[in-house]
Amino acid sequence: MTTFDERTTVHAFRDDALGDHDAVGLAAAIRRGEVSAAEAARDAAERVRAVEGRLHAVQAHAEHPLPGPGTGLLAGVPTFVKDNTDYRGLPTGHGSAAFTPRPARRHAAFTRQFLSSGVTVLGKTRLPEFGFSPSTEYEGAEPVRNPWNTAHSAGGSSGGSAALVAAGAVPVAHANDGGGSIRIPAACCGLVGLKPSRG
């Protein structure tokens, strides 16, 4: 039998609108009217607040998260976008102190496509500087912690996204991968990470 040490294990699972649904299951519950997109976003924001002090996974919060269109496979599902992709109104810092944080003026092409699935973006997740490291760590700042054991790394470069999903704060989060940046955090955090083929 597996036991969990509350000093090192962090989770956000609770009896709320998100329950223990994955993204597809939550979207189906929203379509059936069992929960609303607003309830899902509210409860996900609460879950993030409950774990962020120990995980350090969030780079920026959307001030007024707006759900995507009411249709789409993931309509109403709360999520985060990795901080190397523009989301209008939030700064894109690429995990680097070399960038002066300024709100993006428009969504990146990927962000527009992601939003067309109906997701509600709650903010942006942390990554190592320019996504170059397999661990989401920084000079002079807290690293992103693994929710299974906060003494360990969540991996990189999509460590913030993986930590939030593994902790149950959101059912899905954006990541990207050129050399393991989805696969490494998924392996570190006990998740399935999908790197789609190109083209």
C-alpha cells in the first residue's frame, strides 16, 4: 500500500466542480449541465491557490479569465498556457530575467487554436530560461517543485504545467516540446504527455 507524506506531497483534489475529471470528462460534465464553466474556473483557481505556495508553478494569473467559445471539445475546461507563448494581456517572459514583462498585444497562433477548443485560460506557467533545461530551476528563485515529492524537480521545460496537472489543480495545461520538454516533466510527475507530430 502506498502512503503519502503530507510534508512532501502536494495535491489539490477535493469535492468540487472539477472532481477527479480529466479534461474530456470535465468538458462532458459541463455540456451535460452538471457544472458550469464559471464553477470549473472558480474551483480551479481555488485549487491553484491551495498548492502554488509549495509548487511555484505559476508565472502569471489572468485577471479576468474568460471562457473560450461555448463549443469545442474542451469547452469550459480551465487551463494554463506555458510562458513561452503569447496570451493577450499577459506578459511573455520565456522564463528569463532578460525580458521586461509587458503584456502581449495579441494571442500567438497556437493560443488562438487552443482557445478555439473552448478552454478557459487562468494564467501562464513557469519554465526554465528559454526552455533550455530539463529542470525548471532558476538562479535566485524557487524551482518548480514536483507535487509527488517537493524535494524533487517537476522536470522541464514544461515543469509548471506538469506540476499543476499532477497536483490536480487543472485537468490539462499547455506544454511544448523540441527536445523532451513535454516528455521529461510528464515522466517526472507521473503524467501522460502528448507530443503531437509536426505538420
